[in-house]
Amino acid sequence: MIVTTPRLELRPPRESDRERFVGFFRDPDFMVFHPGAMTEVRAQARFDHMITLCATIPFAKQPVIERSSGLVVGYTGVDRIVFEGRTWLEWGYRLVPECRGLGYATEAARALLATAHRTYTGDLLAIIDPGNLPSRNVCRKLGFTYWKSAPVDGDVRNLYRLPVGPPPPRAG
Ligand SMILES: CC(C)(COP(=O)(O)OP(=O)(O)OC[C@H]1O[C@@H](n2cnc3c(N)ncnc32)[C@H](O)[C@@H]1OP(=O)(O)O)[C@@H](O)C(=O)NCCC(=O)NCCS
């Protein structure tokens, strides 16, 4: 499914995106606030996983394309994670450094969240490093609310939740 906004397009990943994403995942600037840049093997596996997940979840992590340049400038969407013994859909976003500070993450994620509201019912999770203020701001703008602070892979993270799904039927 293709989602368009005034400045961006989101669509499932294609084999032709592989080189760009493997480059992103191996780049420490792109991977800031992540345990680190990936090896070639891990980056290839991560891209394979993106393709697989997008085949089953329409709002899984997928390319964000800048319409004015036609370039893939990052991704947004969910991945599956296990937290405290339960499988969650965790929302994320990541942009190339030159495309940060333009409102792209909020614009892209809002548009893809509309797909989540139509196709899924349940809570989404966001996991944010307490020092990552831009990410905290984006998640709040998307409607996530603070849940708690907890260790994730050994580091304390702030956790936010957002219930999605169709609105409840109106009484009467
Ligand atoms: C976190 C991240 C995705 C945020 O992306 P972003 O596009 O810069 O975030 P926003 O969409 O909120 O835009 C940021 C700023 O752009 C500006 N902006 C917002 N809408 C705009 C618009 N329509 N036109 C121009 N500028 C706009 C605002 O100044 C906004 O700042 P604010 O938060 O004070 O309102 C980005 O910084 C990034 O990739 N960081 C590294 C990876 C990362 O940390 N990912 C999250 C891990 S949890």
C-alpha cells in the first residue's frame, strides 16, 4: 500500500531499496541512539526482516521517500519485540541527518498511523532513550503517552503507549 502526504511517500520496501538501507544500518550517524551501527551481515538480515514483516503488517517499518527528491530518507512503522514476556508492536522512526528538523518524522508517522488505526486494535509501544528529546517530542505529537521507565536490553528507557483501533461506537 502506498501512503502519500504533502511532502512524503511511504510504501513497502523493495529489493531495489536494499543497498540504501544496508548503507543506513551500517552508518553510525543514521543509527544514533541505537546500540551501534551494524555489520554487513546484520544489516542485510535487518533488511530481509523489513521485507518479511511488511508482507504481513501494513504499518511495519517501511521506507519514507521525500517526494521532491525521490530519495529514501528513512523509515517509520512498527517491528515486533518481546518486552516483559509479551510480544508488542513497537513504533519507530529514523531519518538521515540532513532530513531531521523538518517535521518529516511526524508527518510520515501520522500518515502511517492512520493505517494502523484501520487495520489493528491494541496498544503500540514506543521505547525512547531518556536523552533523545527529538524522539520524545515526536512520540508525544503522535499521541503516545508516558507509561513507565524500565530496563530494555540492560539500559533504562522511557516507555510510551498508544491505543489504536476503530473508535468505540457512540452510545444511543
Ligand atoms: C527522532 C527523529 C526521527 C525526529 O525526526 P524529525 O522529522 O526531525 O521530527 P519532527 O517531525 O518532530 O520535526 C522536528 C522539528 O521539525 C520542525 N517542523 C515540524 N513540522 C514542520 C513542517 N511542516 N515544516 C517544517 N518544519 C517542521 C519543528 O521545528 C519540529 O520541532 P518540534 O519537535 O519542536 O516541533 C530524528 O531526529 C532522527 O532520525 N533521529 C535519529 C534517530 C532516532 O533517534 N530515532 C528514534 C529512536 S527512539
